[in-house]
Amino acid sequence: MQTAPPARPAPVPATPSAPERPQPPATLLNAVQALGGAFRGQVGISVRDIDEGWTVAWGGDSARPQQSVSKLWVAIAVMAAVDAGKLSLDDAITVRRSDLTLFHQPIRAKVGAAGHRTTIGELLRGAMTHSDNTCNDVLLWRVGGPIAVRRLLRDKGIEGVTFGPGERLLQARTAGLEWRDEWAGGWGFLQARAKLSEPVRRRALDRYLAAPYDGASANGITLGLSLLAQGKLLSARSTASLLALMRQSRTGPLRLRSGLRPGWTLAHKTGTGQELGSLATGYNDVGLIVAPDGHRYAVAVLIASTREPIPVRMRLMGDVTRALVAAHD
């Protein structure tokens, strides 16, 4: 009796292989590693390709002081409130002497005994193009204070970024002081800080650098910038308005911007912290760099601490941009 041959198993359809994820250029990877490794100081570098999705970093996940880079998150909170109909850039607001902060605040000259009448939009312009601390702090409290900004960061999925207590408390704690309202305007703070001994200031600064009250990672910041550029944080109109302000920034012309070639653009925010002797802290620049062909990159260079002079710090930032431009071309 003849037996039937065993049935052949049904062919299993081939599983389509996942598309290869774009990889960063080796030249850029090597350049960022070399720049980060050679710099004498604590630095975080992140370059994120917004259109292809890859990231190149050096020390990219460590929290470092943001200083005025954090004005970016306040600006996003303001524009989110505009999108929600809670604010208008044309809303009038009076800045009073009690609102004054410390360090860089050009608006101080305009604030007389009766205050200075302005608008939300003008305060935003001052904060983003001139890094005015008072403009930023007034906006911060108008949108609900640090708690509101932290909630926005969490709700929008911007991981690796925290937000500090506001300019006055941040700078006072960093110096080893507790803020007093009578210091509004800055001179009282500077006088009180000058009376502190070097060991007191050193301990306070060391605490800050070990766990920055306004800490963020370079990768976290480029994530936030990427989400902003992709229109995932704000409406198209608000995104365009904010990026336009960032392109008009007058601060840090020799930081990231110094490495651009003709046809490339930068929308950015700088940050600069306090110094103690030869030690500089929180020397930063972050932004969106766009190539002539429209390709977009988010870049962050955060120098937490260094004893290198300003030209060396600026050169590092320009070199990161130069490496990106060369790799793209």
C-alpha cells in the first residue's frame, strides 16, 4: 500500500526588515568627541538632526546650569498662553521698581517712580533678544511662576530639563545669599555678595554646580528645540513668531553663530552664570541651525564650569557649529 508523502509546511511570509535608521556622519561624531574631550572644563554638547532623528553628544545627559537659556522655556509658556487665549502679546502691563531683578536688565533705565508701561510682546522681545532678566521674570510670574513652566515641560515631554526658582532666588542662592526684596534693582545684591568671604561663596557655588537648581542636559535641550521646530509645542503662528525673535538675538554673536557659513541661519538663546575668581559657570548657547537647503539641527553647548578665558569658550562653540556645517556639506 502506497503512503502519501508528508504534507509540506505552508511557506512563512518573509518579515519585512525595518528601514535602517539614519546614522550621524562619522566626521561629526569624531569632531564632537574630540572637542568635548579636549576642552578643559565641564561641558555638555548635543547636536540633534531634527529631520533625520539622530543625535551626536558629549556628556549629553548630565544636568548643567542653564542660566538665561531657561528664558526659552518661559517664552514657550508665554506663547502657549497666547495660543490658549489666556494672554495676548498686545496686553498692557506695568513694570514697577519692585519687579526689578539683578545683573543684565536694560529695562531698568525705563522704570521710574510710576513704573514703566509696556506690553507682553515687548517684554518677550526684551527677554529673548537682549536677555533682560527683569523682562523675563515679569513674564514668568504672569504665566504662573516656576510651577507653571515645570508643568509645561512635563506635559510637553521635554525630558532632561528642569526649571529654577526665578532669577532673583537662583542668583542669590548661587552666591550664598537669601534674596531680600529691598535688593530689587541689583545694587543691594552686589554689595551683599561683595561682603561674603571666598569660602562661603565657594561652598555655595559648589552646591549649585553639583546639583544645579536650573539644571538641564544638552540632550534634553536639543529635544525641546526639536519639538519646537516640529510644531509640537506651539501653534504654527506662535512657533514662527518665537523663532523670529530668537533669530534676532543680540547676545553671544561669537558663540555658536561664529561658526556659520553664508546661507546658514541660527535662532538661539545664550546663558551666562556667575564667576568666582577665575572660575566661570553656566556659559552656554543653544539654538536651531538651518542649512541653506532647509535641513534643520538643534544644537546645545553647555559649559558648566571652566577656568578657560572667554575667547576659548567661544571658540569651542564656534567649532561645534563649524563641525556641523562641514559634516552637512
